[in-house]
Amino acid sequence: MDPAVRTIIRQLKEAMPPICVGREVDHLTGGALCWQQIEEWASNGTLPSDCFVFDGKKKLVFRDRLLSWWGEWLSAETKPWRKHFEKLLEPVIANIRDSDVEAAIVHLDRRKAEINRRYSRSRAALSSPLPAPPAGPAGV
């Protein structure tokens, strides 16, 4: 696991209780983990179900299991998130036609040329000397 990720996981383990109510995860992690995102990961099978247990209507989270999974997910060595996003984007990529890509490239080239024109005009304006201030009324 990446050393930076290991440090983050260690600090979160120190800050969180061993078991907590799911909706408190946002607060306990300082927003690093969002409960809504965790539920989405759990529902699509990305996050293992053994990270949770139900207590009536409350969903309790096992800190160590969640954080160890998240550490693996963030790890630069495995990058499982890349597979997740590639899987999500597969249908989108499959529907992109070559003509769409070519049109996008033309659009970006035009946009780049427009930005370059604006930049060169503003750069020229900045490099020219400032005009002299208008003369005020006499005797002032």
C-alpha cells in the first residue's frame, strides 16, 4: 500500500471508533469518505458486505474493515478504482463514433485558437505603455 495512503488510514483509525453508525462516517472522516458514496459502492458490489451489520434500521460500519478496503482501493499499486470507472465508461466509449471524436477535435482546435487570439491581444495591451493621464483643470 502507498505510504501516503497508509498514513491517511492510520490517522482515520485513530480518529474513528471501532464501530459507528453509517451516516456519521462523513463527520468522523472529515468528509474524506461520504456515506452516500459508501452505500453506492456497497449496492453495486464494489465494497464487501462484511464491512457492515444492521442494528434495526441503523447500518453499523466496522471501521477496520472499511478503512482497509478503502486503503486498497486508493492504493497506487492495485488501482481497482480504474477498473470500476472503465467498466462504467464501457457503454459510453462503445457508442462514440469516429465522426464525434473528429468533431470534438475540430471544436477544441477552434477553441484553442480563440484563446490564443485573446491572450495575444491582452498580452499586447499589457506590454504597450500606458497613455498619459488627461490634463486636469488649470489651477488645480
